[in-house]
Amino acid sequence: KNGYGEITYGRRNVSEEYYKGNWVMNVRSGFGQLLKRNGTVFKGTFVANQPQGDCQIEFPNGDSYSGEVKRGVIHGIGELKRHNGFGYAGNFEDGLRHGPGRFYIIGGTYTYAG
């Protein structure tokens, strides 16, 4: 498959994943959107079937992330907004906050940088 396409993995309405976006030689490549079985949505660049580079992620609990991703894991510079009103902008490594960054309250005045 080459070009734009859509595919559903798994049994219908039971444990399915859904992808729509670009393909190169049957591999998700370029811009696309992946809805995972757990409800997580990845929107952005795909390389070798994995989200890679700049992505937006929406988690089923209401959290969201915008920034760099490496092989489907938050990694690099980005911003995580929590459903509880807190946010973090800065560096991530293997899905965890790492290095310099800034905690804040969304729409509020509290900020901690370090």
C-alpha cells in the first residue's frame, strides 16, 4: 500500500485499533492518526509504523501532550497538560520529565521553573 489509506486492526468493536494516514510500501509513514485500543489518540508524523517526531497525543483520562515523540513514547521537548489543571512544559526522556522544565497551573498564576 502506498499513499493515503485507512485500516482497522482487530475484531470489530472488540480490541480494535484504527489508523488513517500515509503509507509507504505497506508501512505507516508520514502524517497520520492512530486510535489505540486503550483510547489514546496519536496525531502526527509516523516513521516505520511508529509515531516519531512532532505529535499530539490525547489520553483517555483527558490529559494531552504536544511535542516530540520517539518510537511512540514521549521523548524530547514538549508540553503535557493534565486533566486536573496542571501542566508541564520542558524536556522528557522515555516518557518521564527529565531536565529543565516548567510546572504551571493552566489559566493560573503558579509557575515553577527548574
